[in-house]
Amino acid sequence: MPQPRRRPSLTLRKQELALTTHLLTVWNPTYEADALQLHLEVLLATMREAREGSRDHDDVFVWWGKVRSVNRQAPLPHLPEVLAVDTQIETDDADAPEVQIYLTDYRSLYVAHVGAVKSGRDFTPESQVPAYYAAHGLTCDCWFMLWDIRQLVWDDTTAVATTLATLHNTRYNDRPVSIYGGVVDLPLLVTCPDNTRWFDDATRERYTGGRFWAEYDAEQRGVGEMQRELRLNRFGTTAWTALDPGVRRFIASAESMFRTHRDDMAFELSPVIVSLANAMEVQVNLLLRAAMRGAPADVRFSNADGQSADLALSGALSLGALSRAISETRARCDWLRSKLEQGEWFVSSLPPILAELAEQRNDAAHGKGVPRDVVIRVRERLVGVGAVGVLVQLARVGVR
């Protein structure tokens, strides 16, 4: 068995790089009904062992196999291209691209951080792989070493289709991925126009306290069901799917906690504000970075939290820093108005909302506690109870 590769230190890159090639595959529930969950169980076990000190951090992973169909006689036509994805994983370089594989059964969608790609002809994992591969005698075209897994959509085919449409199929004239007729010759080779980094260390440290995303997701009970409910009965499909998948999960986490405990007067509701603030912060950061691309240097650079930052490349700016950065100069406001749909709202109405939310989130995150009436008011304003919510307004902001 090959030695696991050393994990890269995933910090934001100093310059824009060419689009990274990622992968997309479908798990077949006829091989194993709980295939994804069984992989997560193996991965979570290695994470627990690493926390306990009985396993090295670099040895935290699980193998995922691309099962070869018994009905396919010919070799996988693009296997050399799939295996070539492995060459992108340069773990000695902090600026190395983050290679991902999207995993779906069309009802749910996950993204995993890929540490290696191996040919099934030359390699079969002996450990850190679910037992059903060997039990069913499954043959795999290739194997993927997965360092971490994040849930993007749970039990919502509409949301899966919309999210996958943001990826481009490189073997189909770079057309958006379509689950209706466009998912053939798996795994697909795809690109993400925004080079989204789902697993960078800074973001994980900020939003999970340093835990792996698989660990964080395992703690979020009922969040998947809440995402679908919010799309159908609160936000509507257009607004909900315009939000980043990670943002949707933060909102659903907050809403699930609030609805479960709103009548329990002994329960501390402050974490609701933290999750909603995280949602706002992530979405605004994404929009600001996208809008700043191509801006002149005097517009792009800002003093963020005491340091000069290129807003087209900067990582997760805090709510307070975002509030200041958006409205810092007239030139930047004018640029954002010209680059964003709903640009006037973004530069005029949003900054004071962010500044106020920053104070409330800081109190909640540092154990001061936030009065229940304040939590309720913030939740109503952001999610939208009795009025159009701030998050719905934010979903309407797009880059021209």
C-alpha cells in the first residue's frame, strides 16, 4: 500500500491559477445502499484516532473506488485523463491547486478533497476502505484517496441539479453538467469557473474550529432536511440555489436549532446568530472577491483587519472588515455598483447590517450571551419573517 501523501498547507494563493480539473462520479446504491455513509464511517474513525494520538494526521483518509460495471466490456475510454488528475496534486507547494471529487446519487451531493488517484489495474487498497468492495467482489477502474468530505445537498434532487450545473464538463465542450443525459463515462472531468476551494485551512479553522468538515457535518443533525424545507417554503428555489452551498448549510443549521429550541427558555440561542453570521460572511466574501476581479489596484487593495489585502484574492474577511472594505472609498463603491446586480443595495444598505451583525456575533461567539429577543429579531431580519429577508436580498446580488 502506498504511503499517504503529506497534506498541503492550504492557504490562499497569491495569484490566479489556471482552472483545476476536478472529478464527478455517481455512487450506485445497488452495490451498497449506504455507500457514502460507510465511507464516512471509515474516514471519521481515522479522524478520531488522529485526535486521540494513535494515528498520524497525514494518515487520515479513506479510499473511494470507481466500480467497473460488469456490463462494460471495453476499457474506460478516458482513464488516462482521470489518472492524470493525480499530477495536479503537488502537496509540497502551498499554492498547489485543491483537487476535488463530487459524489452524488442524484438525491444528495458531497464534495471530497482528493489526495491521490490510483489505477485499479495496478492497485487495490488493503485498509481504510469499506468492506463491501471485497465482500461483493467489486472491481474498480481507479481509486481515489479522500482526505475529507463535505455535504453540499441532502435529499433534494432540484438543488443537486442546480449545484452541479455550476461545474463544466471538459469532455462535453465545457458545457454545464446536467444530470439529465449529461452524466456518462464516469467519472466526469469537470472545472469550476471560480476555482472554489472547499477545504482550505483558514476557512476550516474559522468556521469549524479546526475540525475536519466530515466531523463538523456529523454533528449537524437534521440540517439536510431543513435545507430542502427552506428552499420549498421560505426562500424559494431561485434565491436558495443562488446562495453558495456552504452558506445554505449554515442557514439550515441556524434554522434547525432555532425551531427545535425556540420554546425552551433554558436553551441558549446565541449559536443561531453565529451560524447566520457565518452564512452572511461567506456569501459576501464570495461576491466581493468575484466583483473585484479586474479592478484597478487602488480599488482592489484595502486595509482589512490591520493588513493590506487584495480583495480579489483575500480569504475570509470578518464581517466588520467586510463592512469597512465595501464602503471604504468612493472609487470602490462606484466599481461595485457597476459590477454587481443590486449594486446600490450592496454598497449602501449592506455595510451597516454587517457592522451590527459583527457586534452581535462577537458577543455570541465569546460567551457573553445574546438576549433571546435579540436572537429572534436577528433571525427574522436575516431569514425573512414578515418581510423580505436580508439573505434573500443578498441572493439577488450577482456579478454582471
